[in-house]
Amino acid sequence: MAAQKGNNFTLQIGNGATPEVFTTVAGATSNSFEVSNDVIDITTKDTSRFREIMDQGGMTSFSTAIQGIWKGDAGAQALKAGVFNSQVKNCKLLFEDGTTISGPFHFTNFSFTGEHHGAVQFSATLNNAGTLSFT
């Protein structure tokens, strides 16, 4: 598999309309996506000295983070409003190879930073709020 360009890994936020329209968050300089699987320990006194874990037993959670230069575009405004209003919105993560991860995300964190001689920057974190689809 060939390497993929980071600038083609984008976050889009849905507007909740029918049909739903998705807007890309502009100004992004860094995106990340993390998957975590909780485990269910099924070790008992009669198992060996090693821990045993239930297959597919735990909860799976997804989070995505975005950082960038604040441009105030429609996507960035939707991101800020989503956090300030503690909203759940449909989002899409798009990858260069055509993979799309989509579904409901809760907007959990947002921050602005600004250096004296630099552009205002933002960062935000979103966590899944339901089942995600992978295409």
C-alpha cells in the first residue's frame, strides 16, 4: 500500500438537514483518529497464570482530533458551535484512499490559542456517539 498524504485526511460536519449536507473544516493542519477497545477479563482461579480476555467482549470507542489555523469558515463555525452547545452531529472522516468513516460524534473539546506574532489556532476533539460506518 502506498503512503497517503496527510492533507487529504479531512473532517466534514453535517448540517442535520434532509438530505444532509457536509462541510469540510478548513484551516486544518493536523487530524488524528483513534480506536480503543475495552477488554473484559475472564481470568479465573483455574486458568493458567496468564490473563484471559473475552473475544469481542468490550466496548469500542472512537475519537478524532483536529488542529489548525482559525479561518472562521462554515465548517469551523459548525465545529465551534457543536462544542459550545454540547451537540451530537453526523460527521465524516475522509482518507486519500477513498475510505470514509461516518456517523454521530459528540463534540467534547474546543480551544483557541494565539501567539503575539502568529495566527489564531484552534483544536477540537470529537468522540463517537453511536455506531460508525466504514466504507
